[in-house]
Amino acid sequence: MSEAVTRTVTTPPGLLASLDPLLREWLPRQRWFAGKGRPVTGFTLVEATELLPSNGKLGLYHLLVRAHQPLVPSHGAPGHPGDCYQLLIGVREALPPRLAPALIGHLSTGPLAGRTAYDALHDARPAELLLEALRTQARIGGLRCERDLDQDIRSGLVPRVVTAEQSNSSIVYGDTFILKLLRRIVPGVNPDLELPLALAREGCPRVPAPTAWMVADVDPTADPVISSGAADLTGQPYVLGVLQPFVQGASDGWELALRELAKGEDFGAEARALGRATAEVHTALARALPTVTLGHTQLQFMVDGMIERLEAAVQAVPALRPYADGLRSAFTALGDLAAEGRTWTAQRVHGDLHLGQCLRSPAGEWWLIDFEGEPARPLAERRMPQPAVRDVAGMLRSFDYAARSADPPQPDWAETCRSAYCSGYAEASGLDPRTDPVLLRAYETDKAIYEVVYEARHRPDWLPVPLAAIDRLASSGHLT
């Protein structure tokens, strides 16, 4: 490709119709598919771009498809336009054995009949093409690549797909860059790009600065959710992926904590350093983006939402019923403080902070990654300013998870980490989260309730982990 290449493309008509029966079976099996438990009844094609023509050995298509699913898990219920997914579909006459795990299916109808479709992220050639598009700021059909020209992107870096991803997919290029491709796509400003860019402008060293990113400019009439007026996002680009420096040799915070725990090693020093890193990120975000003051009206709205989530959780998970009154007190206590005139500062935050969202470099430095927030929440909600203690509460819950995954559980280890983390946070920010126990308890309680519902639905064997925290939070206003 040449620099800043722009080219128009045409996609074979009938492509989605031929893929439809294959995608109905393949898509729900993917770890990043959000609509599990409900059948896929059809698709709407939101965007299609031919990246490599199918008349060669390899055809390559970039698709944004909105999956239609019933609102309830019934095969007889009518389908509704649901989540939009980003797919990179490769087409070959036959798959080599190395690509067998990426198989989607064999096309029997349409313009590509007789060929085999597969998830092209697992193939080196398509992965190389993505990096070259980002390097050259390519515009191909509705796809648009942008980059930070102060960062050099070398061509020829060998790609490898990361197999441990959950809600998205990532490709590492030569231990130099990592490309995170969002799978569930929403139009609008995505915090996974917005916040790292803001932190880079502030010179914050705790978050890898975006090197390049890819967006899609989509005709709003092609997306049934936008064209129906269900969301005022007409004209907003769809953020598709972000390329960032790869922290070579870094340890995932969750895996590192489990290793140290298994060896009986103290993790307090690392927890303290992680607390300092979190505070540095919060301080930089507060400088880079507007902050707001939450008064009685705003706090009561937040408290009402927490209570609504509690009531829904009690209905969904009967094990919560004995704790309902005690848990509700964590929220009403916060509402009472707001009614007395107490205010809080809210700012942009990570939104889904836990040990798995942190990397420790070989030099001992901590990095925060994945600023997407909780993907299941609406984008507007994920971009709302919130008290910084929300992130703190998420990390406290993560220490508890690590400690209770041990056999036998190690609650004292968790308490040491929680205390050290808060102390480190105070050292860097000047504010100890434990000095506002009512707010901290409310956020940790809200998080633990979410965890109970998640574990009950997806990992019942893990349910005792958040239930142990529920028992503590329902009966105490103190966390550490």
C-alpha cells in the first residue's frame, strides 16, 4: 500500500445471505458473543468492505453485522436487532490444517459457493494487512485508519493472535505492538480510545499511548438501531480497533497475584505500587477531562440505580434474599449523606478496573489497560463522570477474588493487599479511599451484587466468592 492510501471497494451481492446459516451456528459459540442463551434469527448488514478480492487464493471481507435475537430465550419469539459485531471473514478454497480452529463453515450458495469461510484474525496475511492499513492511514470503503505520526510503525512485524481474550480479540505484532479489535461495536466516542489519548496528552506514563486506530464511517440508514431513532448517534463513527505499544515481558496482574499467592509470597508491596499507579491515572484524567460535582439529585439518582440492581439481583438469585435489607442499607446510607448536603467530585474513570486490567513490566512498573468499561453497559453510561472510588472498589473486589480462588481461601492475604492498595493510592493522590467508607461500601456492594448475578449465570462454582463478600458488606459499614 502507498502512504495514506484511499480506495473504493465493491462487495459481492448476496455475501451475507450466503454466510447467514454459517454465522447463526458459529457466532454464538464465540467467547465474545454477548447474546448467549438466545438463538440468532438473522442478521442485518451494517457495513461490508472487501479488503482482498475473492478471485485470488485468499478473499478477505470486513463486516459489521447486527445479530437479530429474541428479547427472551425462546426459539419461537420474534427476533429484534441486537448487538453489532465486527467480523473479519477470510475465504479460501480449502483451509490449511493450521487454520482449522478458525473454521466458520463451507459456503454452499451465493457468490462464493464452494469456498470455505473462516475467522481471518488467525491468519498471518490478513493480520499483516491490518497493520499496513494502520501504518499508511488507509481509507478503504467505509474503513478509516488514523495514527500518531510521532510513533514509528515498522512494516513486516510478525503477527500472532492472542488466545486468552474474552470480550474482544487482540493481535501482537513482533512484541512491538498489540492491536485490540473490538468485537461488539457501538457508534460513538469509545472510551477505550478516548481516555488513552487524553492520558497521552497529559504525559501519563501508566497507560500505553495509542499508536493508531481504525474506525468505520457507516451510513446511518444501514443500521436499523440508528435509523429507527432508538439512539441519537447519527453520523458518529464506529471505533473498531486500537493499536498500542506492547509491554514486552509484562505480567498480567491477575496471573501474577495468583502465582505469588500460590507460593505464599506477600503481595503487599505490589498492591501498594498498583494503588499509586491507579491514583496517577485518576489524577491525570481529572486534569485532562472535565470534572463535575455530584449533589443530592445526582447522588439520589445513582443510589436509586444501585437499589434497582439489587432488587433485580434478589429476584434472579435467591441466595441473596437473606442479605437484601443489609445490602440496601449500604445504598440508603449514601443517600442519607447526600440528603444532608454532602457532595462528591466525579470524573472520568477506568470503569472496569481489576487485576486482569493491569500489567506489571519487568522493571516493576504497573500499567493500566482496557478502558472500554463494562461492555454490557450503554456507551453514554460508560462515558459519564463518576467518583474515582468506583475503580478502587473494583480493585478491592479483585484482591478478594484472588484470595478466595486459593485452596484453602486466604482472606488475610486479601486484607493485606486491600490495605496496601489504599495506602499506595493515598500516597499518590493525597486522598485515602478509606476516609469515605460510606461511598466505598456502596460501590463495593454494587460490584459484589453484579458478581453474584454473573457467577450464578455463568460460573456457579464461583458463586461462594462474591457471596462471602455479600455476607460481610450486608452486616458492616467497614471494608478494611
